[in-house]
Amino acid sequence: MEKEIQDITDTIERFGTGAPDHIAIISEPMGGRSTIVSEIRRIHGDKVHYLPLEFVISPNSLPDFSTIKEDIILIDNCRFLATRRIGGFDVLDTFLHAQISSKKLFITTWNAFAWQYLSAVMNIEAYFPVIVSIARMDTPVLKQVILSHYEPGEILFLEEGATDRSMFYSMIHKNVHIPLTKNDFSIPWVKSNFTVMLRGLPRKKHIQVSIEDVIFEKINRIARGNPGVALLLWESSLKDNTISLASISETLYDIDLDTNESFILTIILSMKSLHEKDLSAIAGSEMDIQRVLYRLVQQGVVREDAGYYSIPPFALGPVIEYLKKTRRLW
């Protein structure tokens, strides 16, 4: 994420020469926003006031930004500024008005699916001259990131297990700048994994492919390029610093939802975690929210913890694919 961090640093360094270039950092859940936020705070700690949002807030909960001594305000988890219900945009409207009226520089982080919705209904990107979109991670980068935490040779990679054919192709995501726009767009395309294909040739061909590459390809295929999910899968598959293809298990989901269930699942995905009372307010009186939540939990695509509902990490990829297939996401 060197480029993303450098773009943010460049914006911070030129701050003060004119109107602030407010920043929006966007990624899927577990897609890398926390890593970038930690690095911004490490590099620019004394200049930045950090304000994490942990739940849906009211207009009265917004601070008076003019009283904050730092000139740079980093607001994490801005998805909690709006909800899809009557009056649900009041806090966001108040915040955006305060932002454009202030001489301070605002750095904000957003769930990609909440941002996608707000972009469609209110053109929210107009408020942020600098948009940093974090693309999904490709396998060589994932391998480098994970192995950087270990000494050379510390991890033992075993041959146990078979290479599944679905690993022969990967979906690659790259951020591409479109001329005459200020946004970068994530463009997906299919890449053939020739190293994995070659591994399936008869041994007499003397083709040698690193088992490390095959293992990381499997991890990243299951994680769909999501670095947070990939790291969890790596940690759950690693035993005594040893990992094999056989130790990497994939949870399969058979998702079958009606319209209400798909809608609530989309809301939970875009907010990462919501309390039942907030979901009930969004659903309205005509929807049996308890039945909907029961069905989502029953299918394993949602979990409940102390009244809060979220999507389990290993279900993120299947849920996103299902909601795109059913045109809840685009």
C-alpha cells in the first residue's frame, strides 16, 4: 500500500496552501483500511486527531470540530454517519456541512459498499477531492506480506493435499485512473495461474513449481483477494509453523434468501456490524426482523454477538458474490 500511503502523505504535506483536499479511504470489510490508518497515525501522529466511530451516532454526538487543536482530523468508520431509514442521513449532512465549512483537513475511512450506495444516492465523492480506493490483494503481494513476519526458512510448506482446478485462474483487481475524472476504479480481470497449471503436468516433464506459491494461491483464492480474510485463513491453517494444502479448508455456503433477507444482509455488509434495534429501525414495522435475522444466522452468513449482527470473515466472499449475482451490489 505504498502508493496509497504516499498519496495521503502528499495531500497532508501540501495542506495549508489552499482549500483542504479532504480524503476518503475506501475498502471492502477487512480490506486494509486499518493498516493505512495505523500508518498515517505512526507517520503524522502529532498532527492528527484520531476519532474512531464504533456505532451509529446521532447529530448531538458529533464533536465541535473547531475546538479540536489539531488541524488534521482522521475519522474512522464513517459508515456509521448514515443509515438507510427516514432521517438516516441527518448526521451525515451535518458532518459534511461542518467539513466544507472548516479550514481543517479531514481524512475519512469508508466501507466500500456504504460508499457505493452513498455515491449513487447523493454523489458523496463530490465532497472529497482525494479518493484512495484499496484494491484486492494479488497473490505475490499477499505472500510477501505474510512471510515478512517470519525468518527465512521458519515456515515449513508440505506437499500434502491436492491442487484443485479452481486455482488455475485468479481474479485480479487493479486500480485504474479514468481520464477526466478524479476517481480511480477497480478493474477486475481473469489471470491464468500458469505456475499452478504446470504443477499438474506429468512429473516426467520436470516442471518444478514452489509449493509455497501453490499454497498462497489457494489461500488467496478462498479469501477473494481480501488481505484480512487471507491472514485469518493463514493463521487457522498454520500449525507449529507448518502448513500444507490439506490444512487449508474452505467453508462452502448454500445461500438462498428472499427479498427482505437479501436487503438486510446488504445493510449488514455495508455497515460491518449493527445492533438489532438499528436493523429494526431500518427494516420498518412491515418486516419481521427477528425472522429475517434468524434465517441469516441459520444459513451461516450472519453471526450474532450481544445483540450486534455481522458477517463472519470467511463468509464475506460468498456473501459479496451472492449479492452481486442477485443485483443487490454492483
